[in-house]
Amino acid sequence: MHFTTPKPSKAIKFCAVCGRAAISRHFGALSCKACAAFFRRTVTGRKSFTCEKQRNCVIDSRPYQLICQACRWQKCISAGMQVSEVVSLGAPRKPRRRNTEKKQQLQMQAAPVNNTKKKPIQQSSVAVSAYRSPSMPKLQKFDHNSTFSSYQNHEWLRKLNFVNQALQYARRAMLPAAMDPFNKKSIMPDITNYLLNDSRFCHTYLVETGIFNIASEVIDKKLPEIILHWSYLTTLLNTLQYDCLQHRKITCMDYSMIEMSEASLREWYATEPMFSRHYDILVGHGIPTWFRTEEIMRKIRSLGMTNEEQACFAILSLIETITRLSSEPKVTRLRFKPLLDNVFRSMNMYYRDNFAPDCAATRIGNLIMALPLMTVGI
């Protein structure tokens, strides 16, 4: 009998810039063809971009027209793309211009003369540049090995950021069809219903990052408390992403806005008919909590966290919450040690490649010092 060994399946590669599928390396970094073309056009055309925000835009699999070009260029550089490799390949050829006017003149001369008027052709009502939503990225489970190379450190942090982007896409896909679903006024019944749906995103995050495999017993016993912390964490990240604190607004899980004023919060609590009997008691305890939450979010916003730092802050916050809720915190913290080692090793590589040497300890220290602020829930 002859036995044939099965061929190993090829691992799926992803672009280090936008997270889409990538086939090979371009200009020194693993990237898709679109990001490689963008990098080449920027170098050969000597283009310069400016960011309207604080150079902290999200670069993911959304349509390229909606991505900040300045932050996309910066991410290409941080991913390892080399300008020298583009220059060595030479400038791209200019596309040939088709002489359409000359062809039209020849066709008009050859066509027979017809004096009958023709009805104008009506254009289709469908726009040519219709919006196409990007496909949802495929999540990958993490590998928490003790031996980690520098490439694996970058890959681990990229996967961690990729999980956040994939969950953001899934959360946006659940929004109702509307012209502008991101700036609508928040209603309390919608938040309550959305909290039940968002619990499965919390479970997906815990499974894909490996947290569930480490502390499944604690998660099963304290799942409601963990989901409540997850909702608070999601609200914080959404608020930081859309930077609405400068207008005294907080972005909820369904991307609706709550204005941080006493009149607006009273109106928000009044949208739930179930709380009509205890409305005054709920408002008396709820409004100070919202104001305290706004103050905490402003303190975290002052850190100026990048997308990678936000991903690191999210997983550290969940690990700290699960450890605090466990009956044996010391044992649980020892179980999380391999995962925490990977987090800090990956962040060390990230700070080494993107910041000055004296900034790494300060920035990671600010993240750790901000973790106790997350104990105050909404």
C-alpha cells in the first residue's frame, strides 16, 4: 500500500496596511496590490497629504475613497515599505491617450445622413460609482507560544487590531439602512436591545483572542458583568474614534449620539416607558454617572492613543476585569501570563519602530495607569 502525505494548506496572508488579502510582498512589506499601487503613485508623483484629524484615522477594509490618504501613507511606511525600491524600478509609463475625437469624426463622415430626429437615450438611474460595502474580514485565532520572533510580534499585534476592525464591520452591518446612521440621536430602548445583540460580539472577541480558553470558568460565572464592561469599553472606543467629546457627546454601541447635558439626559431616560415609575430616582443616580463617565473619557482621550494602542488597551482592560472578578485572582493572573507577555512584547516592537526610544516606557505606562479608570461603568 502506498500512502500519500497530504499537502500543507497555504496560510492566508493579509495586507499589513488595510487588512485585505495579500499575495506577496511589495516594496519590502506584505501588502495588497491596491496599497502597493497607492504607495508607488505617491512616491513617483511626489505627492504630500495632510490629515484633518490627529493622524489617528482608521485604516481598514472600507472603500479606498473613505480612507485618509495621509494616515494610509504613514501606515505604509510603518509597515516597512521602502521608497528606494520604488525609485529603483523607475517611473511608471504614462497611459496612452486614445484619439477618440478623430474616431468620432471618421464615423460621422462614414455614416449616412438622416434628418429624422431620434429620441435621446435616457441614462440609467443607477449611479456609476455606487457605494459597495467591503467584505467582512475573516477572523483568525491567536497563537500564544512562548517563543516569538520579531516578525511574529508584529503579526500578533496586527491580528489584534484586525479583530477590532472585523467586529466594527459586523457591528455596522447590523445598523438599519439610513442616509446617516452614525449621527442619529440615541434612544434608550435601542441601546437595551443592541446590548443583547452585542453580547455575541463580546463572546467572539474572547474566543478569537484566546481569553476564553484561559479563563472559561470565570467567564461562564461572571458573564453579565463582563458584557457590561464590554459595552462600556465599546462606547469608549467609539467615542475616541469619532472624537465627539469636543462637542460634549458620547457615541454609543449603535453609533448613536448622547449629548452630555442634564436636559438631554433627562430626555434620553424618558424614552424608556418601563422606567416611568422610578424616573426621578433613575435620573438622580444616572446623570452624575454619565458626567463622571465623560470626565473619565476625557482623561483617556488626552493620552492620544493610536489604533494599535487602543487595541492593546482593550485586551488589557478585559484581562484586568476578568482577573478582578475571579475567585482566585493570583491563579488567574498566572494563567494570563503568556498572553500578557505577547501583548507587551508586541507593543515594545511597535514603539521601537514608530516612536522615539524614550517614549516607549512613558506611553505603555500611561496605558497601564489608565486601566483603573475603566472600573467605573455606565
